[in-house]
Amino acid sequence: MVPPDAGGGLMRGDLLSDPVEGLDEALAVVDAFDEALVAGLLRPGPAQAAGVSGLAGAVAGTPLAARVAEAAEKAAAGTGGEDHFVALAAARNALLGSVHDALVQRIDEAVGRPVEGDETAGPEPVAAAPEEAANLLAAARSWLCDLARGGWRGLDHELVAGAAPVVAAMLPEPGMRRRAALLDGFAAELAASCPGATLERVPVRRWADLWSRALLLTVPGSAGAGAVGTVTGRLLPLGVDVQEHATAVQAQVHAVLEPAGGGAPRLVRASVSAPKPDTVVGAGLWQLLRPRMSLLGAVGEGRSAEVEAMPVTAEGDLLWDDALARTGEPADAFATARVMLSAATAARVEPLDRHPVRIAVPVLLEGYAAREGEDGLAFEVAGQLLAVDTDRMPAAGPLTPEAVAASHACVGLLRWDAGEFLLQPLAVETTVRKKTVAVHAGAWAGGTSDKAGVRAEKAATDAVAVLRERAGRLLRT
């Protein structure tokens, strides 16, 4: 959606609106299996058996065929064991992975961006983490299989409470905390929905996603080896994606890395998260995140960062360490996008993480017209409409739907949801008094003089002070 020689945006917007072959059929198989989990697989009926069998049929031509066929037969008869449920979860993950790959390939074609292949030489590998405690993984797997047998309609507090001792045993183990956080959050959602028999609406796809992912993570070694090497070079931020929950917040910085000594630039991410009280909202979130990652200060100031031997995963996630970074020279996100974004290589997603919800590709759009319709805001370029997801823009920054609607250039994340591609704006360029002005979602990350931001930070400071004072009283009694 920018001229082919402009450097960084969508080249073929028409490709994003064309249907993807086989996508609807794959999702239909997943939906049928997910519906089977609603009533549970302890005494499956004909519809549930068909949903499970459909999953086996969909992977019949793959290496999973024999194991999934056996698992489907046992599950349809109500005699499925742990290994069978793991096989079914693997088949479901493989189908969604194929959807992910098809969508990413379509994006690659539209953007015209190179992608790291298996032949790409990586950095020096690091030592693998020690193996996890098999007994904890087995306990988690047992609980998840009990959930599948009981189904979402069979939820009760006794069944859900089975996760508590598993989570408590996992949390002290650093290598198990990723799994513990997933199980804890999943169990909390289920507990808030008990009893399942009275639910008006079951979040079918979401709970099936959480269940299958958690179950696959009980397979020893499935959590990955963490960092696979290190990188050194100049980090040029594109924008910040803020994800907020009532009790936690995460900021993910999307950036282009210029490797020291030359070589193709790479798309990378750096994330920081923190627990939070539900009274800390808006710009106050940065107070919780800022001390944990100096990169946020560089983003807020519009600067680059120099990194030295920073650990990185195979998927391009930097394992941030402030001791390995320093703030660099001024760097404009739109200049970076225009000059380097189309040439930056994107790392492929690991097999277990391949899911449409994971798609978040940085892109640059220019020369569009904003259209406000019944379905919300969209950008029109050369007759093609791309929906704009303004709901994802955080309250912790100055970027607003009004600024997006008045913009003429946008750096954002291309996502896929509910059957269509969406654009999540990270920053826009708009015209104010005949001057081009950039507005960034992460502009307040390093601090702000904006009146609204200052008020929110002060309110957060007061809220945190009160909570600390109350915690101190409890500890003294």
C-alpha cells in the first residue's frame, strides 16, 4: 500500500482480501473438535465422536496420522487416556499451525519481506536448560485430561481446584513458571465460570486454545531452550504494543536490529511484564514497567539503543538485560520503517507457537484514506479496505482513534482475527497547523509532560503508595 520503492509497507493490499485456500476447511475441523470439549469426552455422543474423528481425518496424510487415529478411536469410545489427549491436542495445534503458516505466507507475499529460512546461520548457541521435573508435568497433564473428560459444561469448583497444588509446586521452579502462569490463569478463568452447567455462553475457541497449549507444554522439553544465542548491534524501535490485564501488564517493543559488522537487518521484539493492582491504569502502567527495562526510556525519547551480546531466542525475542544495553542516538520510527522495514528479515515461529493469534507483523502504510463505517475505522488504498483495530490502542499513551482517523501514514502491526486481516496502529503521522506530527502509542513510556499523562502517573503513584503502606501493616501484625 506504498509505492514499491518506498521501502517499508504493504505492497499488495489486494492479496490480503483474497481467500486463502483450505483455511475455512481447517478452521471448521478445529471448531468441531472444540465443540466436543464443551460437553466433555467421558461419555461422548455422536456429534462429539464426529468432531474427534474429523480431527484424525484432517491429519491423515501426515506423520501424526497413526497416533491421532488411535487417539480419536479411543476418545470417541470414552476410553481416551493421557497419551491420546496429547495426540489430539497435537493434531489440533498442527491444523492451527497450518492456518498460521498460510496466513503468514500471504502476508509475506503482500509485504514483499524476506524471511529467515532454516539455512540462515544463527548466533553462537547457548547451553540448554536442565530437564523439568517429570512428576509436576505429569500432575498437570492429569488435571488437564480430567478437564477434557468433564468438559466445560461439567466444570465445578472441585474439578478446577485440582490445579492449585500443581501451580503451587511449579512456581518455585524457574523453568516451570511459564507453565505455572498458564495453568494458573486458565484455572482462574474456569473458577470464575463455575458451575459450567449454568454458563450462558462458553468461550469455546479460547478455552480449547488454552487447554491444548497447556497440555502440549506438559510434554518434557516442550517449553523450548530459551535463548539460542546473542546479538550485537543497533536497535531501532518501531513502536510499543501494550497488553493489560486486571492483575498484570506487558509492554512489547517491536524494533529493527542492525547487526554490528554488517548483515541484513532483523525484526526483533523486547518484552517486559509486571504484576499490577487493578487501581493502576493508563499512563501509571509505565511506573511498573519502566524500572525493569531501560529500552522504554529510549522509546519515549525517540532514540535507538545499542546492545552488546544480548540473548535472543530463535523467534527473535530479546531476553532483555539492562546491563547489556545503552541508549543511542535519536531514531525516528517512520524513517526506520521507510528505509529498512521491507529489507528486515522476520524469524519463523517455533512449531508449538504457530497459531493465528500470534501473527503481529510490523508494516508501514502511506497514502491511504480513512473511512469510518458501521464496522469501525478502515484505511482505503487503491480501492482496498483494511480494518483498523483501535480497541488495541492503549490508554497509556497519546495515540487516539481520532489521531488515527486524521493520519496519512501509519506504522502498525498486521494481525488476523475473526476471518480478516486487521491493522493495530503503533504510531501515526498527521498534520497539525500545516506541520507533520508523529503520535506514538508508547510516547509516554519514558515519562511525559502531557497533562493527562502526568495526572495518571500521579494517581498511580498514590495508589501504589497506599498499597505498600497497607502491605507493610499486614507484615508488621
